[in-house]
Amino acid sequence: MYKYDHYDHQLVKERIAQYRDQVRRRLCGELTEEEFLPLRLQNGLYMQRHAYMFRIAIPYGLLSSTKMRKLAFIAREYDRGYGHFTTRQNIQYNWINIEDTPEILEQLASVEINSIQTSGNCIRNITSDEYAGVAADEIIDPRPFAEILRQWSTFHPEFAYLPRKFKFALNGALEDRAAIALHDIGLNVLRSASGEVGFQVMVGGGMGRTPILGSVIREFLPWQHVMSYLEAILRIYNQYGRRDNKFKARIKILVKALGAEEFARMVEEEWSLIKDGPSTLTEEELNRVTAFFTPPDYEVLAATDAALEHHKSENKPFSNWVKRNVKPHKVAGYNAVVLSLKNPAVAPGDVSADQMNFIADMADRYSFGELRVTHEQNLVLADVRNTDLFAFWKEAKAQGLATPNIGLLTDIICCPGGDFCSLANAKSIPIALDITRRFNNLDYLHDIGDIELNMSGCINACGHHHVGNIGILGVDKDGSEWYQVSIGGAQGNNAAIGKVIGPSFSAHQMPEVIDRIIQVYMRERIEHERFIDTVQRLGITPFKDFVYATPIKIEQAAGEDAYA
């Protein structure tokens, strides 16, 4: 894990001092809210419906147990005892007092965490594969490159005032687990026939109001030129990206307007001016940063464990958990284990301070003191031995962190929605919990199999609804909260944007709508066919016809018609 050097500590210290004075001036009336707005956003502080929300950066989703304990401390001392992990591999606190924020940053800095560039029209937190460094299908560990790009982009003067926010994602494995096609820039690690490492470069992906899959503008970029080439992309965006309309300001709009081929030509022309300049990455610098990500001291273990196999055969709940929550590891005898933050009684992605401390202890005992945040809003302990899995499961289960639903229907990705966010058109959390309650039979969930349900409370798509196998979008309909449903979205190597099935539904109808979609799938699927494959084979028409075929019965409530 990367450690701050003298320059990092000094930079963060000076930034906190600057921000502390800005808060003082705001509280005493020297700054108006309009003047303070861009200053607080640069430090990750948003005004939500009820209080300030503070967004803290977790670069490429990697945390130590020490950092996790500090996040628990912040939740307990300054919030309401919990935090919310997001689809950007960050953490958010929803009930923050503005006067406490400088002290929170001081506390975070003591364990090398900050909130720099978690908002604003700049390069945001750089995300990557939560299994980086341990994935069985990994080409190279992308985290050193993610860290180099984080350092390069932080406070880069040319990127401090972009036309709009900007997001990077890096994938270092055969399977894309970083959703690179849905980012402003997505980097996919490749190895040439001669063994040279480089990147396939995708540009112009994104969700929000205009969902677009990124376009490949360079099939192979040697790793030495990654910073200069990305700088060329950002220069073109800075020069030609729209600033007159924030809804048309993302780079995806520019790439679409110019065409990917013309955009690539402009980038190549710009790159030729800086290609071999100071931004060229040296082997010495790559080795320096890579040294922070060396593998832990793994034991030599057998690939199988008799006691583990016995527990799996004798204990069905444990076996179900292993099937869904335990992932392959490139070192024999070890596993990456996913802690589900999708307990049926809790908002997706929420973790209490007590649970954070517990997870930190688990990381120390079972996983070399490290853990990761996923963009599916779960947590991963990446280095758990076969021989520890049963004990690990029992402890996690007692803390409500072992729901065996990773990749299943109730592993819902969900933004905070209208309960918190001032931009939201509708609530997200209650709908997610209603659907979870509707599908509370784990045997049925396992029979349904792999399926992704993503939900956003507004068109900004923080819940990534466009790429959910089933996507739900909160919309405003004459001042009321309604929900638009799409199917067929996907992330990964075969990324796709979902298609809306028809008119929107009321909140009360949503569990039945999802149930009807699942009924069609269960009726029409070919043996072992996943939901997304069935949708792609049949199209949306059979699902649409069945969902809208008859009125949807909803729970009777005072003053309501029982049908809609």
C-alpha cells in the first residue's frame, strides 16, 4: 500500500490549513455561500437535503486496517455512527457539521487519507479492480499505475478547471471488473506478443443523462507514455469541451460530436508535441511505486483443505456463502472474500462504526491488515486462507456481514437517493429494501442465479442503473416519485446500456414489477443461461408484455386504490 512521503504530508497539511481558514471565513460571514461553494466542493463537502455530506477518497479502493479504524472513529465522533461506501470506491458521511470538517481532515491526514478532488470539475478518485494483485486472471497489478496517475493528476494546474468532472478506471485482468467502458477514460492493460506491457485506451464513456460506452482510440499505448498520452486527451477536452451547458460538458459529448476517429487524430497530433517530454514515465519511477504493492508474505499451502470440504458438505449456509462470496486467488490455498454490505435490514453500502472496527480486526487476523472497497458497494478481504474460511464466516455472520448474495438479485447497487441527496427525483433506499424483502428466499435467489440490479434516484446515475441487468431510475412525474425500469444493461467485457421497457411505475408497484421480470426469465431461460443472456437472446418485448399485461396489485394503504 502506498505511503505518503514528505511532499504528500506537506501538501495535505497546507491544504487543510487553507480549508480551515475558508471555513472560518464562511462561518463568520466573510464568505457568502456562493463564494464558499466551489471551495468546499474542492474538498468533498456537499450540501444535501438535511446536512452536509463529506466524501472521502479511497484511491483505487485500497484501505489498511488502521485507516478503516479511523473511518469508524469519524463515523462515531462526527456523524451518526455509520458511513456509506459508494460506487466510486469512496466513503461518504451524510450528517456532518461544517465546523467539524477541518478537524475531520486533520484526523484523516494522521492515517494518510484526504478528500482532495472528490468533487469539482477535476480528475476524481481513480478506480480499479477490487481484486487487483490477487486475481487469478490478472495480467499485471494495475495499482502502481493507478497510484502514479493519482499523484500526477492531483493539483495538476492544467486539470484544475475542466469543463466537467472527469473519471478514470484501470483494469489489469482478462475480465474487466472496473467498468472501464463507462468512464471518461478507461485503461485496459495488455501484453503484446513480445511481452511488452501497455494499455488499450478508451475515451468518452459515461452514464448520466446521456449513457454512452467508451470508444477505443488507441489499441496499444506503451506504459512509458501513459501520462503524456492522457495529458494530450485532457488538453483536447479542455480546449474543445463545452462550458456553456453543463449537461453537454462531459468528454463523451465531445467525442460523439467529433467522432472517435477524429478525436483520436486530434489527440495523436497533440501528443506528438509532448510525447517524449518530462511526463514520460521512467522504469525507475515505476519500480519505486511498484515497491509499495509487493505481495504479502504468503505461506506455502495446499490448494485444497479437507476440513473446508467437510464444512461445505455438512453446512449448507456455509456452502452457499462460499459459492457466492469467496473468489479465486492466484496463490494456492488463499481466497478473496467479499463481505456483503447488502444486509436486508440496512441501506446498500452502509456500514456502522462498530462493523468498521470489526472488519479492521478481521483484516488484521485474516488478511495481512488490508481490505478493499468494491464499486458494487461491498468490501473485500483479499488474502484469506482456506483453513480460516469457516471461522471467518462464523464471525462475519454474527456481525451481519455474511449474506450469501454476491452477484445475486439482492446484491443491489443503490445511491442514497431522495432520503439524502438534494439532486434526487425519488427515494432509492426504500425501494431497494422492498425488493430485498420480496426476494428473501435464499434458495430462490440462488436458483435465479447471476443478476445485477442497479438503482439511481436521478439521471446523474450514481447507482449505475444504465448498466444494471435490471436498472431502476427515479423520475419526477407531476411532483410525485415514479420509477423507470430498463433491462439488458451490463458491465465487464461485454458492457451494454439497458433499454427502458415502458412507462414508469409507482413505488408500491416496484417489487411486483421486478417479480414479473424474473418470472419471464425463469420461464424462458435455457438451462444454465444467465438473465442477461436470456434478455439478449429474446429482447425486451416478452418482459415488457408480461409486466404490463395486467394491472399490478399493490398493498392496500389508507386512501389508496389497491390497483394501479
